[in-house]
Amino acid sequence: MGRTPPHPEVSQFDLQQVLEALVDPVRRSIVTQLDDAAEDLACGTFDIPVSKSTATHHFKVLREAGLIRQYYVGTSRMNALRRADMDKAFPGLLDALTTPQAKGAR
Amino acid sequence: MGRTPPHPEVSQFDLQQVLEALVDPVRRSIVTQLDDAAEDLACGTFDIPVSKSTATHHFKVLREAGLIRQYYVGTSRMNALRRADMDKAFPGLLDALTTPQAKGAR
């Protein structure tokens, strides 16, 4: 599976990196859209106000921080929220950012 | 009380502003030191590796985001964590950043 990009292990998750990923509103929107969908989503299906190349960058930042897992299905790059992994590393953080209050503020 | 600086109401708390305050490691350290102390602390008592004027800036950012309340006792500027207020606005966020995991990562 040479096309699967690298992902950090839970033990490698870094709070500073996770927060730097989540402080960007577009990236936070990707996370909340994955949470809302409750299923994996292809890159092209997100409602985000940025170019495709900028979106690719945002997905990469989220992946490298451990927030999403990316994999291919045919030619589609799919995105999965790594909620269980993130909960192990930083319990409650993803929950706090996907409450109705936090989503209302996005 | 002309010397009490302005503070936002809970209804004015903004998630983007709160996350921008918390993404800075020095500011996050101020928050976790207040959480550890479980009491209000004077500005001069924090263990942070920055100059006094930089520290003053960091306290201001935290205050304007609603994370701390500042008040004077004599000539000391005291800092209180606004945990209850933050919990109302963004439930679980401060909890998630003050777990042993999050503190260990600071």
C-alpha cells in the first residue's frame, strides 16, 4: 500500500501540534463535518471555502497531527476521524470541540 | 474600580479566540499552573520563561478570551481561572487541557 500516507502512532501525538491543527477554522470545520457525518468522507465532499490545493494542505496537517486517517478507495482519498486514538492521547479534547456549543461557534 | 481591566461576558466568548489563546504554550502553562494551584495567583508568581512585559501580554490575551479574571489586591494583579464560565461556553474544553495527559504534554 505505497499510496497510504504516513500516520503518527498515538504515542507520537503532540498536544502542541494537535492544537495548532485545530486552531485553524477550516481544519476545525473538516473535523466537525467528519463528526457530523459519522462516516468516512472523500476529500472532495467537504464543504470548505478553499482551493483544492489548500484543502490538501489542511488534510495533511490534520493527518500529521493524528486527527484524521487517510486512505484510498480507488482514486478517492478518504478521511476518517481518529476519535478513539485522540481520546486515548488527550481525553475529552475532541468531545469538547464537537459539542453543540463549539459547533455553533465554528 | 477603575483599575479592574475589562472582561468579556460568557455570551461573548468566542471559540476561535479561546483556541488562539490556548495554542500558545506559555499561555497554556499559565492556565495549567492556575489549575494546579487551585487558587488565584499573582502575576509575579508564575513559572514562565518570558520577560515581564511579554507575560503581561499573555495575561491580557487570556483575559480577553475569557480564560482568566484579573483583579487587584493592593499592588498585586491577581489571576483567577474562569473555569465555570468557560465550562458554560465550551463544556469540557478546559477539562481536556488539564488532564494528566495534556499536562504531561505541556
